[in-house]
Amino acid sequence: MLLSVEHLHKSFGSSLILSDISFSVDSGDCVAILGQSGTGKTTLLRCLNFLERADSGIYRFRDTLLDLEHVTRRQADAVRMHTGFVFQEFNLFLNKTVLQNVTEGLIVARRVPKDEARKTAMEALSRVGMTDKADAFPLSLSGGQKQRAAIARALALSPDVLFFDEPTSALDPALTGEVLSVMRTLAEGGMTMLVVTHELGFARDVSNHVLYMEQGRILEDADSHAFFTHPVTEGAAKFIDAAP
Amino acid sequence: MNARVWGILVDSFPKILIPGLTLTIPLTAISFVLALMIALVVALIQFAKIKVLKDIARFYIWIIRGTPLLVQLYVVFFGLPGVGIMIDPIPCAILVFAINEGAYSAEIVRAALEAVPKGQFEAGYCVGLSYFQTLRRIVIPQALRTAFPPLSNSLIAMVKDTSLVANITVAEMLMSTQRIIARTYEPLALYLEVGLIYLIFCTVLTKLQRIGEKRLGTYIEETK
């Protein structure tokens, strides 16, 4: 088991966003987090990387056990050293080239020598087919290229798990394919991934594990094939049927 | 215009230009650099929401923006000696200009910092950068690009505001011009001449602004 969460709660002010969330993820899993908009999927993912702070719960990551109510900055940083995060809005560093985006974390945070960082970065860029854009600035790229560069940035740090927050939702439909195919290759290569997505095709074909959420709760935690063929709850059945 | 006026203009040109080069420009340059340092610190204090210091920063901006520059010069130059603090005219001018401009520029820099998308910080954290590393390497460079045009505005305004130091006995361009007028009785020609010299200075700065914007904005320029 790579990570697990038990009884995670999170509210913003008086509104409860996540309620009693528990699940676990094994190494090599590709987990699709599904559900309507506003059910807390993104918040859950952000809590796992401490971009949001959960109010309570137990978070086990590799060998560390964290009480989410009292996580220190240092503990959060220690978890982040082993994770990568891919945002809906890419969030590439706008003042850095694609290559610098990828080397930034290696050189500044991991203190990898520059030559080595460059080599690692170029390898990561080649995995997403972006070596020819290494010296381009993010603002000159298409959405799909931006997202692939962002994936390379996360990959270069050799994380134990990659979190994807609706990685194709900000893309032109014509550009989602190139990003999804990169993600599929990663999943097939054994990368552990948690993917918040509305791409049911991807969830069905690539993920092996589905978390289906409604109103801040996990209603179904199932094998992907089982979820799509025999959803247990009425909500999930409707959700699958409504998909194009 | 007759030959006499031309003669006066040609004769006075270096007499006005030299204090421009030896006073106006260094005074502006030193004051502005100090003002930028003040502005960055004051803006970051507010941006990072540091308790107490943030209130002090707001208070400073409130006082400085709410009172005339000339009054501030008078308080420091003519007022402070009353409590035993004597400052020479030029250091006094530098001090007042830096503090005054610092308050205005702090607001420009704060706005530019706040305009950088929050996702830039989050991405920084996710690749392992600390708050200060993200600020220094990612956020501040982008903010400076945004702040550059309005800061250039302030610099150009300051070049002309330095004419106020004539009021605290510094013989800069305007005072030198007035002295020549007192001797020659040609106010129209001479005031136009000093105006032209200010215009030349500001034209050079406008050109430098273009170059600076290009340099700082390679990441934006490339896409145009």
C-alpha cells in the first residue's frame, strides 16, 4: 500500500466539503476519482498534497503516519517530496522556459547539479514528446503542449504518485487526446496515479480503481471494471448513463 | 525672435544643462533606487500579510500619500532643525524623495504581486520550492514585468518633481533658469528652454523603458 486516508473531514466555514473519506491506494494503481462537479473531488486531491488543509483524519503515506489535524509544514514538505501534481490550469512558471520549468524543482529544491538536472529534464520531456519545445516559453504553447510540459515537470522529480486535477478540462476537445495518451502510457508503465476527471472513457479504459463521489462522500470504492459494469448505487448508475 | 534672445538661449543652455546632469539626474537616480527598495519591502510586508508590520506599512502609505511633497520637504528641511536635526539640502532632498516615492511605488509593486496567479505559488510548492524561493524565483520576476510601466511613470514624474528642491536652496535646473531670467528678463524663452531640457531627459527615459520592458518580458514578447 502506498497511501491511505481514514476519516478525512474538511469544511470551508460552515459548509462541509468532504465527509468521512477513507480509501487506500496501492503502488501502480491508477485511481479515477469521479463524480459531478462540486462534490469535493478536487478538494480531496488538494488535501492529499496539502494545497488545502483537511480538518481531521489520518493520512498514511509510505511509512509515515500523519494526523491531518496537526500537520506541520515540514511534514507536508516531506510528503510533497514524493508526489507530483498536475493542475487543470497547468500553472507552468510563466517566466521560465519549458526546460527551466522542469529543472526548477530539481536544481532549487533537490539540489541536483545543473548538468544532471538538464539531462533528467530532457528525459522527462522526451517521455511527453516535448523535447523540441524545451526552449519555448509557456505562453507560446498550445494547451495540450502546456499540460504535457506540466506532466514532464512533475515526472522529472520521480514521484511515487502523480496527482492529476482535471488535467484535460481546460483543453480544447481536439487537444485532450495528446494529454490522455501520455497519461495512458504512464499508467501502463506502472506509475501510481490519482486522477480527478470527467473523461469516463479514460477512467474505464485506463484506471483500475474508481472512487465515485457525491456530496463530499465516497459512495463507491470499486474495481474499475466492476464500477462501470455493475454500479451499486443509483447515483453512480445515472452518472455512467448520462455520459456521452 | 531676435539675435539677442538666441544669444541668451545658447549662452544659458550649458548653464541649465550642467545642474541637470550634476543634480537632477543623480538626485533622481539615487532617490529612485532607494524608493524601489522601500517599495519592495513595504509591498512584500503587505503581500505576505505580516502582522503589525502590515499596519505600519499602511500607516506610512497613508501619511505620505496624504500630504504634499513640498510640505514634506519643508518639514524635513525647515522643520526638523527646530528639534535639533539638521540635514544638508541634498541629502534632505534624497531622503524625502525616496520616502515619498517609496509609498507610491509600494502600491504599484503590491498590485503587481497580487496580479500573479495564485497557481504559480501552488506549482512552486508542488515541485518542492519554499514560499520565499517561489516568491524570489517565480513571482517577483513576473510582478516586476507588470510593475515596470507604472514604475517608469513614477520615475519620469520624479525627474520633474526634483524642480521642487529649488525651494530648499538647491540650485538645480529651475533655480539656475530663474537666476538667468532675473538677469536677462526673458522668461518665455528661458522657461521654454528649461522645459525642453526636461523633455529631452524624459525622452531618453521613455526609450529606456521600451528596452527594459523587452528585456524583462522575453517570456511575453515571444508570443506576439
